[in-house]
Amino acid sequence: MVNMIAAGEVIERPASVVKELLENSIDAGATAVTVAVEDGGRKLISVSDNGCGMEPQDLAQAFDSHTTSKIKTSSDLRSIATLGFRGEALASIASVAQVRATSRTEHSPAANCIEIDCGDKASVAPCSADYGTTIQVRDIFYKLPARRKFLKTANTEMGHISEQFTRIALANNSLDMLLVHNGRELVRLSGGQPLRQRIGQLFSQEMSESLVETESDEKGTRIFALLGRPTASRTSNKFQYTFLNARFIRDKFISHAVKEAYRGMLEPDRFGVIFLFIEMPCEQYDVNVHPTKTEVRFYNANLLHSQILSCLRQRLLGLDAGTPARLPSPSSAKRAAPDQKDAAGLGQRDQKIADAMAEFFKRHKAAQTQPLSSLANRRFTGTGSAPAQKDRDLERMSAPQAGGQETEFMQIHHSYIIHQTEDGFVIIDQHALHERILYEGLKRRIATGKLESQRLLMPESLEITDGQAELLRTNAQLIDKLGIEIVPFGPKTVAVQAFPTLLSGAAPADFVQDLVDLLVDRAGQLDPQHLLDEVLNMAACKAAIKAGQKLSNSEMRQLLADGQRTECSGHCPHGRPTTIKFSLGDLEKQFKRT
């Protein structure tokens, strides 16, 4: 019973077993490890290594509670150099499953094995096996139905196993590693390969080649990182890996340092890609914090935070400020390119703003009658009812003025629209407003069927992992409803053949990549309706006009008119305001006229 209670902390799911057994293999000095799994680990987990092995008496004791060969005295806890040390893993695993362990040392003429059935241990017996250790874990939680019913589908559990395998592989690139599921080889990694090559195999070659290196060595702490450029950000922190002396960890101080390093370079809901490796003396941190050993306590966390932030920030600021050139899609080729920031300094920038404001308060000519750009193609009129409470400021902006002329609008910094009202003025975030318009329109369209799509003249391809490919198959109905057609295009590669017309402002391959990241991040967490809502939210953000995009007068009028017909137009789907109002009273207070 004690072991079963302890297993509740150590063994959360099959992936927990894989983690513990792989760490034991590394501690045993293995240079090659094979992980074979059936039914997402629910039926079988087998981990074989070529490590030092165990003698018969050690094999018998290894599955007893709180037994370990990795520490001898309490003082050893202050300098732990092995991945395992608590002596709980094997006992916990053996208390919730059927276990068979076979082991042979280099100098032993034969191997020995032991079988345990949920804590009921048999005697050690001789057997035939190669050098090293093989542990097979069958039917996890089979005598604990209350725990077993909480296991997810085979695909979900296999995704967690793949993640644990990836973490071990990244931290130990000298290790030969093989992952097999239901008899099918998923990943084969060669020991001694460069870290970039291993990242390319585990994720994608494109990601591997785009990473930049940085390192720091101060006061006995060495930091090495492979950083993703800000333009390669993701929708979750799934691609942020931190390792401390080859141990995968999570730490709030390190996460904050990474976030601060990318500050001002990413949107608030985007995350940089990073593989961060920290080396420091074992005496400077404590891993005996939690049974899963993924949390640590640093004795000088502030110093480490400062060193990481400085190292990463300096490298990111030193990158070429220009975004790598990419050919635009035909739908976006008609748009005017955003102006670059004035390099002459704040004085010239302020003068431009002053000139623009002076022009703003002059009477403009009649509205231009030029054809609308691609923005007009994304109108959502004639579907759904108008909101009961219309935004009066938006209504005034699109209303005719005396003399038959319409109110003119001014765009500043190609990002915001300013309009003078009767009692002040309003500033509209063009991206946020258009994002809300697209989101509500997508919801209406998809409620009556799948989105209309158009086949691409040139299919766009992207690399994905086996786990991501399985998620695409699992969510095939959702993808079809979005009007996206994805087909296999070679090993670990898929091609986007068709894309929804309403999302013409988004790049198909980039959108599908972010969609895959979202599916991975939300796997098993959301019901289909909530998942669809998040996908539509992301789609609207991707396809909306961007900050820095120049708009004509007719495009601005169309945007505001569509906003008037859209519900909840005061906020974007992320909750940010689309319109900020300023009264004359506010201005007078700022200029100290009251």
C-alpha cells in the first residue's frame, strides 16, 4: 500500500515509466537504448540498454522501496550527479503493473531475471540475455481500475511518451536511441551526432537550420543555447526546452528570463523557440524537491536569471534587424509594403507625426473611388443580424457629412486610424478590429457548413513529426471543416493542396504549422467545440490586416463599416480593445488647461 501511494506521485501515466527507465539506463552507463511500446504504453513498455547491468542480489533488491546504489550517505544529497537517486521509481512501477526485469553484467557468464506482479515478487532465476538490462512493464494500473480509467487514448499517451523520449534524446546526443510503437519504428537516432542534426530529426530540418547559437561562461556556470529567430515564434511554449546538467527541468526564473529576452520582439501570445543547456556544479542547486525531479531549487536563482537574460538578449539584439525575404502570396502582392522605421532618430519621427496631425485637421478632398484591395474581399455582409447596440462612434465615422462628403480618416504609422468626433477623437487598432470582423464572420460561415476553399496553384509543403501527423489524422474532420486539404508529400512532409478563400491573407504553410502547434498544445484538453473556437481565433489573427499595412481611404471606410455591423466590435477575440476614445477633457488635462 505504501508503494502504491508513492506510485501516485511518481507514476502518473505510461510516459512516467519511460522517463524513469531511460534515466536508469543513462545512469548505468548505457550507450544504446531501445524503447518498445504497445498501445501507447498501456499494454507494454519495454526499455533495453547495454549498460553495466546488475548482479543477482542487486536485481532482487532493486525493486524494494527506497533502495538505490546511487547515493550512500545523507551528505550525497548535496551533490547529486545522477538522474535518479530516490530509490522510488522501480518500486513504484512494480507496485502498479506486471514487471519482468532481465540483467547481465559484463563479467557474468549468464543473465538473471525477476518477475513482479503488482508488488508480489518472485525469486531471481537464471536466464539467457545479452549484456545490459531489459525491463518490461505490462498492463499498467491493471489492478487499479480507478487509476487506469484516467488514461487517455493510445495516441495521446504515445504523444507523452514521445515527448519524454525527445527530452532524453536532446540532453544525451551521444546516445544511440530507438523508439518503436506497435512494431513500427518511429525514431532512430545515432549516437555522437551533432545537436543540430538531432533537432532536425526530432522536429524539422527547417527549424534546425534556422537556430542561432549563443553561449556564456561566468562564475562556474556555462550556458549554451540554440535560439529561434523572433520570426519563427510559436503559439505555445512547447518548443522551449531547458536542461540542467543533462536533466530536463522546468523553472519559473528561467522561463521568465527567456520571456524577457524576447520582450518587444514577439506578440504577447507568441513564444520563442529555444534549446537551453546549463552546466553548473551540483552543489549550487537541489534536485530533491519533487518526486518527478523536473523541478529544482537554485541557491542563487537571481544570478542565474541575470546571466541567462544577458546571454540570450544580447544575441537576439545582435541579429540582422531585417526579416528574411519571403515571396508573398498572390493575394497579398497587391498590398502596399509597410514603411520602415525612420532611421534618422526621434526628431524626424516626431516631425512626421506633427505634419500628419496638421494634415489631419485640414479638409480633405472627396473620398477616393479606387477599387478596394483584398480587404474588400473579406467583407461579411448579408449574413447574420446587426448587433442590437451599435457603436455610435463607428457609426459617426461612416456617416455622410453636410454637403454630401463623407468623414475622412487618417492612418498613422500604417497601424492606427484616427477620427475627430464631436467631443474629441477615437483611435482604432486596424488589426484588432479586422480580427474581430473575421472571427465573427468565420463563426457564421462555419456554423452552416465547411468554409469555401480554393486549390493552390503551387502546393506548399512543411515538415512534421510522426506524432504531429497522427494528430492531423485524428483531427481530419476539423481540418476538412476549415476547407484545408493536406496530403502526404514524402517522409515527414505534408503538402497543403487547398486553402479557405476567407483566409487569403494568411500564408497556407505558416497557418498549418501554427494549427499543428495548437493541436499539439491542446491535445485532449478541449472538447471539439472549444478547440474549433481556438482555431477560428487563430485563423482570424493570421488573416487580419497587420499593423504596418497602408490602407486607402476606401479600405478604411470599408473596415469601419464592417465593424459597425459586427457584434462585440469593441474588443478583438483576444480581449484587447479595438477602439480607444479620447475626449476634449482628456486632452485639456494633458495640456494642463484645466
